[in-house]
Amino acid sequence: MFHKNERKTAIKRPGFIPREVYPVRFENLLLTAPVNRMGRIVALDAANGKPIWSVLLYRIMYNPHLPEDLQHDHITEMLIKDRQLFLRTEKDHFFQLDLDSKIAKPLMH
């Protein structure tokens, strides 16, 4: 039986392109997790789409002996509650971003 991280990695295929997660609205911002900026949240002005700020939640430490695309871990879900943005990645890593301080921390699951 696969460990859950191995299971998710094992189903990826060459040329796999992750889906963009839907932006989440917070006050006058659209919070996005761009596929081409893995591990980063970008806040856009909801009126004009211009970037306001961004926060790096995590970095991937790549193993040079494994295919790079199998090591990716894109954000797949975002939810706002009490001025906190909660995020989940495709490998079931969880993060919390305080939308006032812009401080992010990993969550245990």
C-alpha cells in the first residue's frame, strides 16, 4: 500500500498540468494561487486585477535524482475564515495565512 504522499505522486503522468485553483475574494482583493508560482499566494486588486502583495508559503526542495514534475506540490484548495486563509496542497500539506499580518504557518493534520 502506498503512503498517501506516494499515492498522489504515483498517479501523476508526464506532461501533467495542475488545475488553477479558483481565486477567493477577501474585501477588495482576489487571492490567487498561480500554478506558475508554486507555493505562493498573490493578492490582486479585485477592481483592476493588479497585484497588491504576495506571500511565499513553502518551497520545494527538489531531489536531483527524481523527475522534477513528480515533486511538485501545488495548492488545490483555499478557504477564508476569521481573516485567515487556509490552504491545502495536492500532497495534503496544510497552511494558514493571516490576512492582516501576512504571516503564514504550516498546520499539522
